[in-house]
Amino acid sequence: MMTRHTGAPNPHALIIGAGIAGMQAALDIANSGYEVTLVEKLPSIGGHMAQLSETFPTLDCAQCILTPRTVEVGHHPNIHLITYAEVEDIQGEVGHFRARIRRRAAGVNWDICTGCGVCIEKCPTRVESDFDMGLGRRKAIYTLSPQAVPNKPIIDKARCRFFTQGKCRVCEKFCPTGAIAYDQEDALFEIEAGAVILATGYDLYDVTRLGEYGAGQVPDVISGLAFERLLSASGPTAGKIRRPSDGREPKEVVFVQCAGSRDPEKAMPYCSTICCMYTAKHAMLYRHRVPNGQAYVFYIDIRTAGRRYEEFLQRAVEEDRVLYLRGKVSKIFRDGDKVVVWGADTLSGQQVEIAADMVVLATAIVPRPETRRLAELLGIDVDAHGFLQEVNPNLEPVSTRRPGVFIAGAAVGPRDIPETVAQASAAAAKVLALFARWQAVPEVVHAGEN
Amino acid sequence: MPAKTKAHRIGLFVCHCGLNIAGTVDIPQVLDAFKDAPAVLVALDYKYMCSEPGQELIRRKIAEEKLDGIVVAACSPTMHEATFRRNAESAGLNPYRVEIANIREQVSWVHAKDPDAATRKAIEVIRTIIEKVRYDEELLPFTLPVVRRALVIGGGIAGIQAALDIAEAGFPVLLVEREAQLGGRMAQLSGTYLNFESAGDLLAQKLDALRARPEITVLTESEVESLNGYVGNFTVRIRRRGEDQVQEASVGAIVVATGFDLYPMKQLPEYGAGAVPDVISGLEMEALLRPDGPTGGRVLRPSDGRPPKEVVFVQCAGSRDPEHAMPYCSKICCMYTAKQARLFCRQSPDGQAYVFYIDIRSGGKGAEEFVQAAMEEERVLYLRGKVSKIFRDGDKVIVWGADTLSGQQVEIAADLVVLATAVVPRADARDLAQRLRVGTDAHGFFNEAHPKLRPVESLTAGIYLAGAAQGPKDIPETLSQASAAAAKVLSLFSRHELVQEPTIAWVDPELCSACQLCVPACPYEARRPHPWKPLVTVNAALCQGCGACATVCPNKASKLRNYTPEQVLAMVDVLFAPAKAQEGA
């Protein structure tokens, strides 16, 4: 498409995805005095990091370090936050992109909702919580977490009694401001932006595709992200380790790394980068919470490359007595109230069988399907798996072949939080350099320090 | 002028921090202790006080109860003091009447095994901080101009990238490089991994871009001798090698990108390093593989110039070895070893490459596939185990190692051995860190402000970090970090002035005897004797509020705003006589 523009280029950034990558990029740009529209698919910001318990290698609680960022983003005068929304179309070119954004109908008028939470309390319908990876329950009108930004609820129309059975309206009755709006429609926004940053994050490899690991059939075989929710103080068990099947505290837990990674024949050929460290953290935190429990880790190689990571792993092995077994797991199945793990220990050359109480699979990091759709809209490349493609992976790690379109975070490939944050700031630098060339140095509105 | 009235309508807000605090400290008991405390109008708790509902609660109470001071009992003030001050300010409270009682790092985390003692201590900590707030003045911050020019220390790929990004936004940059040429380690490399691009070509692209930027001034063979000042207004002295003349420059922000060294070969005698000529480091192998290198890109052994047939690569030479060398993983060796083994095999089809490893660390996009290709296409033989000894035998280099997978001892009579020696900080990194007043870790890598969320900031405002000076990292990660550091600089330069904290020192002219003890005590050179009056003055722009002057002053004339002697004594009083203080209600 060749649209000619005569107007001045627009120093306004569109950032798609409000996980830690999108938020960091938004803050760096907004704190430099430029406006940002930040679009998030979920009802609130924070991405996967909001689901995490503690972070390696310092064991800082994720909420503690994340909430200052989410609050800052939520209040920043230069950041226009559009959550529960998706970018439907993007036209134009650097300096003059035009995006159409659809905000889904929440069933709640957020302009008058105060976030008091009475609707959630009164809602009679409890359903499985996606945010808690199915381990906890939420109401049919809900926010993702008590720290949600914005702290406004949405109605799950597939589960809400009023939407499915035509009666209930309890939330409407109790809402003190009359914010419930069952007939609310999707809202469409057209925005103009001079540059775009894609920071759409990652998904996990679908555990149910790992049939030989009992995933999806054996309730006590869960994903690493589900284990994060069990560890989280604000999770479904308030941080207590309880197995899903019967709520008992598991005494033997087996962690299986590379579940779907490094497996070119059956799943993903690449290494997901973050699993070795988070598994070491999981095993360590499990041992802290269940001091008489035993943690086993099956691994191919232990990949703790990064500052203070090797030392962290050594702590897990030496202080917390986590037992590392080098080998692949061949089969996981239920036997009575145990979960039996068959694996190899390639160092002793023995086959190993562990009758565990719970199994945690470090499932592979995979790109999100919508990343490919957005890449197509923007005319940029993805690799064979669907990760965003850098224009030159060695030299230009945040640039794409399309001028004015930049990329950051796990949508580009598996990476941990510090690398994601650095990359997000790097994408912001590229945008700032562009904007600076378009106009004299801007006047600045500051919400905070950086 | 600051208000002198004591705060008498104080709000106490106790954070659970999920289970971080509430799991140890008995929150209801804490709240109960302040139910009738003097001047405390409200005492409330919330699961996460830093979250929006928590902040909203504070704002509402400030308005409803007309609070004139608040105490947030939560995590360390380094985490959230700014958050809570900003929040209180938006509700109309002077932000310097907001204090944090640290009941997480200093209470719940360190006394997790004794909840009763932790609860008692939490109450005592809060009680003293409430006393502090009562004496806090309502201060106003002041502003200082920003010098919008950056200094980049180190002209490797990290420094070049940071300078480019800053310059592209139109700001002047001073790029200081110790060597005669820019390029750093990248100029020594043959190619990159994953796609074998020529490192020289990639570097040349960046250098071309650099030369095209009039905003960048390059000073080679130069080093930073000293640094004074503060964020937005640093004064740097730069000395050019062999010259007496020292150049002085004003800069507003600094990017430290001084790169890395390799672990010295001579410290690996069991590997024959330094003694056996055909035992070389990974960087020496790069020179052999570089098309513009001494051998024109042909791998030839140093001893006799013959092409080797059997090459052994030894990973973790000095890494992951807490007893003898460095405890950490150097991160880049697994990938560059695979690259070197592949390049060697490609030019010597009848050659054989062996790699000894502990774990193969090929994380990230395309890396695993790259190593798999080394095994499948170039038939590189990977052996999992440590090498115990390397020595010369005739014209061979013998490698004794273990293969932990077969449980066998292995002996290879090799023609050449390449040691992937550990990435270590520059020998003088600690010196530089001291001159810049930024922290390093035990090894000498520069410390970032927060390992997760502030990876390119140092703890000193206005000084940012990029590349391997902060820890081992590969080229793409280095470039991301360099651009990220540039983003921080650009954000700083977007403002014409900076807000300065008013919690700094001042001198009471009534009490000062001009003894001048405080002048040398000040680490920031913020003190000068008054030109004619018998007293000492404070340069508010330089003062960082550390309090060194206040401790040396014999007359208590030097005081820190909101940390006055009266305030501290009042805090001590309630700490040691809590019952008495409570009776005072």
C-alpha cells in the first residue's frame, strides 16, 4: 500500500502487549515526554510476570517488584492504556501508522466503576480461573488479581448466569454506581502513531500434547506456571503447596525439564532458556515450604548461564538438597494416589522409577498465535515457529525489516525478565531516537523517576 | 520555608506483602498496639499496600481524616518509598511527611523462625518511625539544570551502540576509549555464532554509522581519571595517554561499557596453559579463524605452523569452578566453542573436533539447533566431563579427561587445544568503579540497580551500564543493553531540569563555629568555608544527604533535614521507653 503523507510524522508510540516488556518500553518513552498508547489483550496489565511467585536469583516476590510498575503505568499522564482490547488493523508507514483497536465489551462501564469489588463478592457463579492455571476458582465477574491495573472487572459471558440463563443480575443489583452494563458493545478506536513496538509475549506448549507425561489426564501433573500459582501468596492456596487431586501436601515432587523443548522430533527443537532457572527456584521454594519433602529434577543439561545463576543452582543442590538426575523422562502415569515417573539417569546408566506425589513439567515457551497475525498486518517476518524475526539478530536485535516497527521480549524468542526489560528499553531507545529527529526536544510531563 | 508544626494526625498503613510479612508478623496484634497511640488517627492493613487498591485506601484516608503524616509499614524504602510519597502527594500530603517502617527485610525476613519476636520488633520499628514522622518538616524539592551531553566509557560494541543511539536523538556524546582503535573485543572476533556473519563486517557497519554522526566526539588512548558532581551535572577529567594535559568536560549522564578480560591462562597450569604453545585461549583461536588475522583465517598451530588434525576444545576453563577459579558460568563459551569447532571442521574436512563440556548451554533462539548441527553436520564429538590434565608429548598435546556418560577415562592425543577461558571483569574495573562511585560484585562486575527490573542502571543516579562490564553476555544481549542504557540517558535528557531531593544537610549559622571538620568529612565535596563569615556552607546540588557532616559536627550545627538530632533522640526515647511514651497519650 502506498499512502502518501504530507503531514509531520507523529511522535506517538503504539505498543502492543502490556507485560513487563511493553510496560517498560511504555515507561521509557512516556518518561521522555512522548505519548504512548498501550494495548493489552487481557483486562489488566502485567502479563506473565503477574502470575509469578518469587523471581530468581534473588527470590524477590514478583508482585512486590511488579506493582510499582503497573501502578506507574496506570497513572502515567502520557500513557493511554487500552486493556481487554486487540489491534485489528494497522495501515500506513513509519511516522504515520493508523491502527484500529477493538476493546471488547466488559459488561461493566469502567468509566463509572470504582473498583470496589462488591459485584465480585456477590456473584454466585464460581468457575475455574485461567489466571490460576485452573487450580483456583474465580467468579463470573472478575478481575485477574486483587492488584489488577486497571482494577475494573469484566463479565465472563460464557459463564455468567444472566448471559447463559437470562436471569440473576445480582451484580447489577449490588453495584453502588450502576456500572453494570450487560448490553455494552465492543468499542472501536482509531489511533495514529509514528512507531510501533510489538511485545506480545509467549504461551506455554500445550501440556495436553504431552500424552506420555500424563499431562491433561493425571491431575497431579501440572505445568511450571501452575506451580508458580501454588507458590504465590496471592494464589489459590495462599502459597501453600497442595496437590490438585486431593489437596494434600506432596512429599515427593518430580520436576521435569525440557517438556516439549529440545525435542525436534515431537515438539519444539529449541531450548526455552528460562526453565532451568525457574525449576531450580521451584525446587528450592518447595523445599522451603515443605522442609521434609524431597525434590527431584530431571534434566538434559543444566543451563544456568547468567549473572548469579550458577551460584543459585549450587544453593539449590547444596543447601536445599535438591536431587538432580541427568536424563529424560520416558513416561509418567497414575498409580493409585501416586504419580509414577519412569526416567533414565544417564550418569549411572540406570533406569529410575520414582513414585511421586506431584510432577511439575517445565513446558516449552512457544509464540502466541496472534503474534503471527500482527506480524502479517505489519508486514514483518516471523521464524518457522512464529517468533518475531529481527532484521539482523546479531546487530539489530530490536529492529525489524519494516522501518518504525520494533520488537521486544519473549515474542522475539524465549528470554528471562532482565533480558526482556533491557530489550524493551532498547526498543524504546530506537523509538526515542526517531521521535527526536521529528521534532525539537519535547516538553515533558513526569509521573515519576526512572 | 518548611512548616515547623509537628504532625499530629498520623495514619499507619500496614502491608501484608502477601505472606512475606503477614506469614510471620501478627498483623492484627500490630494494629492493636497502635489503636490508642498518640497522634495516630487510623491504623489499617491491606494485602498489598503498593497495589492500586492499597494506594487508593491511603489517598482516601488522607482526605477523610485530614492526615498530616503517614507511616507505611512495609518493605524496604528502596523498594517503594518513592511510590508511597508520590501517592501521598497526589492526595495533597507533603511527600516528606511519608515514612516507611521496614518490617519486611528488617523484620519478617530475618526473624521468620520467631514470629512472636518478629511481631514485637515490628511494633517497635513502627513506633520509632511514627515518632520520626511527628518531627518531619514539610519540605519542598528544588530543581537543577541538566547538562544534555553524555559520556560513554569504552569503545567496544556496547559503547559504540550506546553512543549511536544517544547521538541519533541529537545529543552530543563523548566516547572515551583506552586503546588506539575502537571496536573492543568484537574487533578480535572471526564471526558471530548462529549465522557465521563476519564480526569485522558487522563492526565496520557500526563504525561507519558512528563516523557519520557529528554529535559524537571520540577520544582514543584516553582514560577517565576522575569524576565529580551528580546526575545531570557531572564533571569528568579525561587523560590522554602520554600527555600531561587533562581534559575536563561537563556531562549529564554516563554509560559504563568497559567490557571484559579473559581469565589469565597462566592461572590454569594443569591445562598446560602458558607453557604448552599449542594450548591456546578461545580468543587466540578467533585470531586464527579471522580472515584478516595473522594466518589469513587458516587454523595453524602456534608451535610449528602446521594445520592441526585433532583439536580439543575445553569448556569452563576457569568458569563454574568455585574452588579454583570463578564460580559463575561465562555464558558465551558454549556457543563460541560450537562455532569454532564448526569453522575448524569446515576448513579441515579430515580433521576431528572434540568438545569437553559439563552442560551444553545453548539457550535461546536457534542456539540449540546450531549445536545440534555441529554434532550432526560437522561430526563434532561432544564429551561430557571435565578435563583433568593437559600436557605436551612430543609434537602432540595430550588431554586427559572423563567421559561421565560412559564412565570412562579418555585420553586424546591432540594437535591443538583451545581453552574457553572464563570471562572476567577488566583488571581495573574496581578502580574505575571507585572513581565513578558505583558498586561492583565480589568479582568486579558492575552492579545493576536491580537484577530483574533495572538491569542497565547503576545505583548511582545518572550512571548506566552496558555490555560485559556488568556480567558475561553475548553480542545481541550486549547491543540490547547498550540501547537500553541509551534509552535511560535519552529519558534523562528529555528534561531541562531535574528534581533534587530536599532531604540534604544544612548548617545552623547560630551554632556553627567554623571548625571546618565537616569539610574533609564530606565525600561529595559539597562543603566550603564561607568566604568571610565564620561558618561553613553547603552546596545543595552536590550534597547527597549522607549525614557524614552531621556526625562529625561537635556543635550539632550540621543537620540533615528530617534527620535532626532531636528527631533521632525522640525516636530512641520511644524505642527504649515504649511504655512511658504510650502513657503520654
